[in-house]
Amino acid sequence: MQLTVRQDSIGHEAALAAVSAAVRAGLEMGVAVNAAVVDAGGNLAGFLRAPGAFLHSIAIAQDKAYTAAGFGLATDALYRLIQDNPGLRDGLIRRDRLTAFAGGFPIVVDGRVVGGIGVSGASEEQDCACARAGLAALGLSI
């Protein structure tokens, strides 16, 4: 019996680099966003809010990151998986912290989910572009 397991997780410097790049990308597009990175366990590892970003989007960005890390897939991909199953869709979206709209991506290194990034405050396309900029700052993509 194996008593313990080790889990890879994003480091704090990488988390800060990702949220900084995501917020910077938003400002370059002329939008104010909130960006959050969670570790592999869904714990907040980094967060940054652009001046003027919507206050409600703070929690939404964190929930997008949490959902992406928890499922290991983009939040909009989760929606596509559940959209045609009303029972599953309606049940899942009522779960605390689960978000099934665009702007959250898992952070995957060597095939392992080490965290998630979520961006909120602009259009879904802009949120995704900002989150991708955060991943690109780490040398990653989705």
C-alpha cells in the first residue's frame, strides 16, 4: 500500500508571471481583467486585478481557474461536453465554484495538470486571449 503521493504543482513565480502577462494582454487590448492562477489542488497561487476591472469578475476568474484545474480541460470545452445533457449540465453548473463558460484553461506541463488559469472581465474571446497570454509567458499553450 502506498501511503503518500506527490503531486506536481505550479510555483508561485510562474503563477505571478502568468497573471501579470494575462492582465498586461488585457490592457493592451483596452480591457481591464482579473486573472487568477490556482495550483493543482485548486488553491489560489496568484491573482492580479487591472485597475477598473469588474469586482464580480474577481471570483469568476478564480472559479474559471479552479474548474480548469479540476477537470483538466478548458472551461468552454466543459460546456461543450455537457450542453446536450440537461440533467448533467443543470446539475454541474449549480456546483459551487464550477464555471462552464470561456476563459479558463488548465496549466499542463509534461502531460500533467499543475494548475489552472482563469481570466474574467472582458468578452469571452478577450478573456481567452488574455489567459493564453498567461500560458505563453510560461512557454505553454492550449
